[in-house]
Amino acid sequence: MSDALKHECGIALIRLLKPLDYYKKKYGSAFYGVNKMYLMMEKQHNRGQDGAGFASIKLNVEPGERYISRVRSNQQQPIQDIFSQINERINQELKDHPEYADDVALQKKNIPYIGELLLGHVRYGTFGKNSIESVHPFLRQNNWMHRNLIVAGNFNMTNVTHLFDNLVTLGQHPKEKTDTITVMEKIGHFLDDAVAKLYKQIKNEGYNKLEASPLIAERLNVAKILKKAAKNWDGGYAMAGLLGHGDSFVLRDPAGIRPTYYYQDDEVVVVASERPVIQTVFNVDIENVKELSPGKAIIIKKDGTVNLKRILEPLERKACSFERIYFSRGSDAEIYEERKMLGRLLFPSILKSIDNDMENTVFSFIPNTAETSFYGMVKEAQNYLNQLKEEQILSEGDNLTKERLHQILSIRPRIEKVAIKDAKLRTFITEDSSRDDLVAHVYDVTYGSVKTTDNLVIIDDSIVRGTTLKKSIIKMMNRLHPKKMVIVSSAPQIRYPDCYGIDMARMEDLVAFRAALALLKDQGNYHIVEEVYHKCKEQLQLPDVDMKNVVNEIYERFTDQELSLKISELLTPEDVDTEVDIIFQSVENLHMACPKNLGDWYFTGDYPTPGGNRVVNKAFINFFEGNKQRAY
């Protein structure tokens, strides 16, 4: 993605099912879990670069001994930073106490971060400040072991104000009005309530206070707590939590918007946002890594028992298609094939744009994340040329000479590396995005790779705002002086804001929306904008369940092609004389390529939860009124 679009967060949970000395004997280290967590977080670094956090819980410790450890960072390399801190602390303890080296019991008792239960998080903030207080995991502390709660998630709630007000109604006084704090306090409220009721029940059975603690841990019904806490959540989420005594869980939203995968054997239970992360770090086959069903939670009790529990009734499955196009690691077997298919399905439109002139067309891609769809596009180009070759050979019949055969067979797609990204320059200039001249030099070109008689086809994974495309890529490509520039997006036109965890909150930032407004002006129909504004205001008076997305009226009078042409016009700089054609994937082809991930609200406005319709209407109101705040 050439635009700087912030990613989604990633979670990783590890529950070691054996005593720590088991891993010491088998793998040579009691730090097995910490080492695996480092790998899982690094393998999900693509999902978050604003911050990272790690928390661990030791099981069955004596009173007075520390059993919870947490470290967070918002430094430039946050994962490296937190594990440098962890390693420094561990190494210092081993240096100061050589007797710990071969005694796992002493290591567990005295060295922080070594535990049976570990939670990791990589963060990409979707709004607001990137302070250390915003970095997961979040910790809710209590002197009762059972009431300690650690939470981290890949999520965004659309109704945080409503949830916050519910907490106030319950008598709480939350310290912040953020979805993370609100969700944690909501779970914490029902956790407190459950522990108090169990304590009273167990006391009535004749047990003393000391005897009650292990019985509470045994009887605590995590699924029941989650059902009460998540009852009114509206959003996309994979929510992970650790309880101080050793229970843990990961809950997935009922529409399956955010991804969650898990693996279990007799040594470990692992949950992560991405399947290939688990495959790689634990060296397991794809069929052994399962997807957590929407609305379900994987619950791991302190005793190691693992259960999948239905927490919320599933909605229509709307797993995020952007996961497949861009966010997730392309090493996933299914995602790799899907991205290639996205490229293949675009080829007919490309062929039309270049007037079937394959001989004078160069194919390339920007940025590296578009490489897989590029392979699919080139594969389809090869298939097209092979069919042409067959027809030409058959048409020659007995007149086919060796020279002619060689000439026919030598035709193949022309592939060049036409663009080189200067990552260090990009890092430098993000501090001041107004320096347009520097932005224009984020990429450099390979001179001589394209002739003035050539079409240049560049595939990108998606076009959101179009800023980098206009200020950098098209200008840079124009230095090669191609006959025509064809920019191809493997994603459809992004017309609506996201409210489930991706940084696309403002309507006016989306180039497809700006194109629609420009077309309304061209047609003398800009009054429709004010009409839609008033309809949005009316919609906000309704309950969420009755609300509709009325912003789609801005787009309904235009074809995809009309919008694409206007986008091409808006994104072509005035000083570029080369013809520029921008081609987008169709929604139908997106669904064909990614049949299991049909969440497409950013393209169609079909939001999977009621809160989504409220957010899009509020986002349009904010645009019309010039309000720069987010809509949720």
C-alpha cells in the first residue's frame, strides 16, 4: 500500500501445559515460553509498530512472591526494546546468582517474566497519542489473585460512549473514556462479582478463607463472565485476557471481523492473530492450526483444561477482507493464493486499458506488499500469451518455419523492477508530511527499464487516500516517459470509513469520496451532499439497530468506471503529461478471490454491526460540518 495506512494490532497468547523444568530438560531452557513469545511477536510485527507489550503470570506461587510481570514500550523498535529489557533483567539475575543457572525452581521464584502463562501484543494506534499508557497489555490490579486482570486485544468498539455510561451506571468511575479501559473494566466488574459470590458460597459450605482461594480458581466460570461483559459490545475484536490465578481466554467478535487462530498439543496452547505465525514458531502443519469461530472464546483454565465456549450468537460472517489483501502475512497458504487470484482477476481490465498491446507493455509493482498479486497478474498475462501462441502456431499450419516458431515462442510478459523505495527517507519525512518535495523522492526509478513507446503497468495492493500516489509515485514514474501509465489496485475503491480497527476514520481522506463529490459538482448536483447531511442527522436520532447507511446515496448515481476516471484525474499531477489510467478491483472479483472473508464495508458500506451505520453517518456529518474528530 503506497499510502501510509496504519495496520491492525496483533495478539499472541502462550499457555505452557507442563512444569517449567520439562522445557528445561527437553529444550534446554526454562525460558522456552519467553523465547517463543519473542518469535511470535516479531512474526506479527507487520501488524503493529507503534508499541509492543508483554505480560506473564507464574502459577502456584507462595503468598508474598511476585507472580505478575509486565513490560511495555513505545520506542521506535518496541519489540526489540521490551525483550532487551527482559533479557537484561534475566541475565543480571543469573550473573548475580549463579546458583539459579541449573535450578528451575529458583529461576521461577526469583526471576521475573518466566511463567507458564504469557501474553504479547503489537500495537498500531488508530487514533490519538501514542503514549506508553496506550500500549497493551492493560493491567487491573487487586490484592485478590483472582481479581487481577490483564487484557490485550486487536479491536475497536463503535459504542464506547454507551459502554462507558453503563460502567458509570454500575457505580464505577473509569479513569479514561477509551475502549480498552472500558472493556477491561466491564470484564473486571463481572469478574469481581463472580469472585465475591463464589467466596460467599464456599464460606457457606464450611471452608475457611485460606481454603476458599483454590476453590474459587477451580469453580470460576470464565464463559459466564464474558457473556455478561460482552453483551452490548459493538465492534470487531479478538480480546485476550489473563486472570491472576492462571485462567486465560481469547474471545472473537460474533461477525468474525478480526482474525483469531489457535493450536494445542500436550505441551502448549497458542493463540495468535495470524495462522502462519503459529505454524512457523511451533513448526506445525496448517491443518493443526484452527480458526476460532465467531462469537466463541477459547478458555484455558488454571489446571490446563481447554474449552471452546459459545459466548455470543454468531452474526453473518463478515471476516475482514483487508486482512487478506494487505494486513496479514502473505506466507499463509490461503492468503498467498488469494492475493495471486486478485492479480489474475485484474488482467482483463489491464488488457483493455493497453489495447491488447502486450509487446509494448512493462509490468511492475509498488510497494513490496503488492508483489504476490503481481505474480498472479503476470501469470494470467502468461496464460493469455500462451493461448495467443497456440492460435498463431495452429494458423501457420505447414507454413510454420523454425524462425517463425522461435519468434512466436519468444513473446512473453515484460517484467521490470521500475521502482525502488528508500525506507530511510520515508522514516525521516514522516515527521513532517508537508514537505512535498521530499515525499516525491520516497521512491526512485530504474532508468532505462521503460521505453517512450511502452505502457507501464504498476500494481498496488490498494489506494486509500492517493496522497503518495499523486505526490510521489506518478511523478516519479513520469521520469521514465512511458506512453501510458496504468495504476492497478488489487482492492476495490475504498468509499467508506472503517470503525473496527483500521485507520480510515474520515470521509474526506478517501480519494473515492472526493471523486464522488467532484462528479456531483460537475453534474450540478452538489445539493445532494446537503440532503444526505440532513438524512444523516435524522438517522442519528434512531436506535442503532434501526439505523441505515444513507451515505451510499453519494455514490449510487455513478458507475465504478466513472469514479475511476475521476480518481485518475484527481491523482494526476498537473505537470505530468503522460496519460494515467487507474483501475480498481471489482467487489465481485474480491469475493471470488477471498470467499471466506466477505467483510467489505469499506468498499460497499455494508457494515456488519449496527454501530457501523452510526459511525458512517456521523463521519459524513463531521465532514460536512468541518469537524476533524473521529466518528466513534
